Amino acid sequence: MKGVLTATMQAEQLKLEGNLCFLKNRFSAAIEAYTEAITLCPDVAIYWTNRALCHRKRDDWIRVEEDCEKAVQLDHNSVKGHYMLGIALIQRKNYPEGIKALERSLDLGRGANSHSYMVEEIWQELARAKYQQWEQNSTQRSWDLQNLKEDCEIALVKTHSLDMTQVEGFTDEITDSTSQKIQALNSVFSKASQPDTPTEIPDYLCCNITLDIFRDPVITPSGFTYERAVILNHLDKVGMFDPITRQPLNPTQLVQNLALKEAVQAFLETHGWAYRLD
């Protein structure tokens, strides 16, 4: 038992040495210290996430992914583990798994402290990843639609030419019919591309204070909805009252607006451009 305690104490000392090296931007030395701590106590998740953070500073994303995979195996609720794992996967263009890890990190972060700087940082990385994924998919969809539209137009023109050679005396009617079909075709493809065309976000999906699209909307007893982190910051730094009604307001009175949150998610799923961070 004494040996176990000694190993634990040594590992903690090495972690502190690694932290000090990290603060001095001595990342190689910090990695060595964390590695020694891991050798002594391989089941402590924070040693793995600390080392992953050093690898992140060196843009060594493969090692970031490896260390964070181990960290989240040891601690399923590791906010930093899921967060850095998500970033590493996004760097490798693995958007589905990277976004999944970032979403898990965001849920855990909100549960621990809904208005901490970490939650905001995670959200920004998640929004950036989802925008990049939308941009990639949108480009492919646009290319596919354009190719399909051109193929359809060519087919209509060929049909028109064939009809003109086989039918006498009705050329004007055939030409008019083909023109109408081409107009209808253009209309169909225009509608198909609308979800990927940036427009204005509906006002009811935006916070009354920030005017940005909601992330985690909460409703007050007066019926007004705000972004959770923003209204909590208002209550903490400005005063314990509703910024619109001026009625007394306590954080415990805030209730998650699930209906609006679902509406936001539904909008974002089909309008990925709305994730863009200005």
C-alpha cells in the first residue's frame, strides 16, 4: 500500500512539474513529465489530457487523438478529453466523429458550469466544425445539382430536336413546350438549392440581447427567452432582474425552452450556413 501511495505522490509531483513547463512553453519537457506520471499511474485521465494539450500546442494531432481516446476511456465525463478529441478529429476532416465528440463535450460542460469560458470555447469550435462540414457538403451538393441540371437540359434539347424532325406543322408548339419544360426545370433546381443559400435567420430563433441564434435558450417567468449564458451573466454583473420587464429574476427561475431549442436545431440541420461565426 505504501508503494502505491508513493507512486501516486510521485505522479502528482511530475504533473506539477509538467504544468510548470507548460506555462513556460517548454512543451517537450512537459510531455516528458506527464509521460513519467502516466507510467507510474496510467489510470489517471488528467495526465493523458495534459499531455494531449502539449501535443495540441505542437499541432501533433495524431498524438492528441491517441491521448484523448485513452482519457475518455478512463473518464467518460472528461470535458477536455472529449473537446480535444473532437478538435483532433476535425483536423483530420473526420467531421461526423469530431462533431459527436464536441457535442458530448458541450453537454458535459454545460452540466458542470453553463456559463464558463470553456463552454463558449467548445461552442465556437463546434459551430466552426459544423460550418466547415456544411461548406464541404454544400459544395458537393451544388456540383451534383449543376451536373444533373445540365444533363436534364441536354436531354430536353435532344428530345426537342428529335420531335422537330418527326413532326411537321407543329414546330412552334414543340418549341413552346420545350421552353416551358426548361423553365419548370430551372424552378425545381432553384428550390432544391434554397437550403444552401444564406438568408436572414428568423428573429424568433435569436436572443433578444445578443441578436445571435440561440444555443441554449431559457425562458423566464415573464415569458421572455434568453441565451442561458447571457442572462446568467446579466444577473451576476448587472442585477437580479429581467432586462426587458425589469421584474425581479433569480437564476433558479430560468427554465430551458426545449421547444425553441428543438426549433433551432431543426433550422440548423437544414441551414448549416447559420453556424458561421462572424
